[in-house]
Amino acid sequence: MANLSFEQILKDIKNKVYYPVYFLSGEEPFFVDVISNYLEDQVLTDMEKEFNLSILYGKDTDIPNLLSVAKRFPMMASHHLVIVREAQNLRNLEPRENLKTLNPENEALVKYLEKPLESTILVFCYKYKTLDRRRKVAKTILQKGLLFEGKRVYDNHLPPWISNYVKRRGYLIGDKATQMLADHLGNDLAKVTNEIQKLFISLPKGSEITPASIEENIGISKDFNIFELQEALGEMNKTKAFRIVKYFGDNQKSNPLVLTLSMLYLFFQKIMLYHYSRDKSERGLASAIGVTPFRMKGYHKAAKNYPPERLERIFSYLRDCDLKSKGVGSRSAEPGELLKELTFKIMN
């Protein structure tokens, strides 16, 4: 079975709807870890786990040993749970020969997958890559079990992902707070959810996550962050921009120049995409530059202040600042001073 969503898989596990084989794969390891951990938490009681939970590692096992473990019957429990962590390192799981060729280990695995032991739940944690669905192993899993591919959440999809994640857990969050988390934490979902958990612990269920609560519990300043700097630059608010830049210079450890330059480059790149988008409708522009509609007001202002010819100069300033920060053409390249110089050039 395929095409079940992450949320539906968790819902099925909660309702004790299990599959004999779970093949969890994809670029985003967060989904693989959450599903496998949830199975480990839900299928067996703590007492049952002592005899009915088998955890193997791809580097340390092989298919014959894996099948030997999978064929064991449970002891005083309804299921035997077998989790293969780092399954991407399991030898001969996906042969390199042509699609029609199977070696003996593959044949044995396919034979088991065609008629898996009903009392065994076999879980493959196949991180950072996917299984070739043309292979017989994949086709058999699709028929008898569940094949899941966790896709990476890209930057432009991160704010709605954060918003949905928070709301599914019974909390509220506004657009600005969502964007603060997305801009500061990036799209490492494990990191994002770990930080959000700090907020869940400190706030009553049903309450709203605000910029102030993020500042208090995670340490992201509600007034001095890259989101506010981008907004100040877009509005040509020099006072606010230089105040934030000074803060960044005084707090370089939490605001490294390399990250600031990267985020500024993406910001001005979005403005350039705005100018060259064929669809000038609100929805069309939001789609073209990869932001949520609520942020379009700021980009409308920024596009007026930064026409294409000015943006070309700004990209040159950004490259020059990056080189200077690495010691190219500058003997004394203090990050704070470089950022001040860059900000002055951008806004004049």
C-alpha cells in the first residue's frame, strides 16, 4: 500500500491498524523516526517489549539474519515488532543488477514479503533515499505492506507546515510567530519540532504561541531577527534596519554573518522573481516567489523600492560582503562592520 499520508499512518497506528511490513524512506528522516518510534511506543506494552521487540541495524545484520528474526513468533503478546534501523546500509536489499535479476538473498526476502508472518510487524527505516519502485522488492511491499516516502519540506512550505503542526497539537500560532520560527530554525524538522516542544511545555494547551513567548522560551528576539531585518530593508526603514544590524554585530554567535547573508540573498532573489513573474495576481505572485499570501504586503512595498537594476547591484554587494567576510580583499573584516557597510549600500 502506498500514498498514505504521514498523519493517516499515525492515526492507523493509534487505532491499532497495523501492516505486516512498513518500509519508511525518503529525504526527510524526521518522518521515518516519528513513525518508527510511534510503532515502538504503541504496538507493545513495556512488559511485552522484553521478549517481542527486536531492533537490528543495517550495518550489523544481513537479510538471512533479518528473516530469521522476522519469522519468530511472539511470546505472550499479539505481535513481534522488528525494527531495522539504518536499513539503507543493509547489504543486498536493493541489488545493483538489472531490474529482472535477483540474487538468493533478494529471492528469500521477496518470498517472505509475499507471505509475511501475520504476527510480525517488520519495519525498515531507510533514511535519506528511496527504494526503486521498479524492483520486485518494492512492488511486493506495495502489495503486502506499506511503502512510505517522506519528502523534504522546502523553505516556502515550512511556515504552513509549522502552523499545521502546532494546530494539530491543540495550540494557536499567528503568521508572524510562524515566520519567526521558519526563518530562524530552517527546514530541519527535527530541530523545528524540538524547539516547538519547548513552547508546548511552557504554555497551557489551547493558548497562542506569540513572538513574545518564542523570545522567552527559544531565545529568538521578537524585535531583532532576520525576519524583522528583511521587513525593515523592504520598507526602506533605515533606523530600524541599522538598529537590528547593530544587534546582530553585538550578538554574532546567535546571528552569524554567513547565515544573514544567505537569508538576505534569498529575500532579494524573491523580489527579483516578483518582478519577472508573468502572473501578477496576488496568488500568482505568492506562488512565484514561494511565500505565504500574508507576506505579500511586504513584498509589494519591497518591489517598489527595489527595481531590477537596483537588485543587480545589491547582488553584487552581497557577493562582495561574502568575499570580505572570508578575508578576500580585506585585512580587517569584522562581521558587524561588514554588515553595516552592506546595509548602507543596499539602502542608498
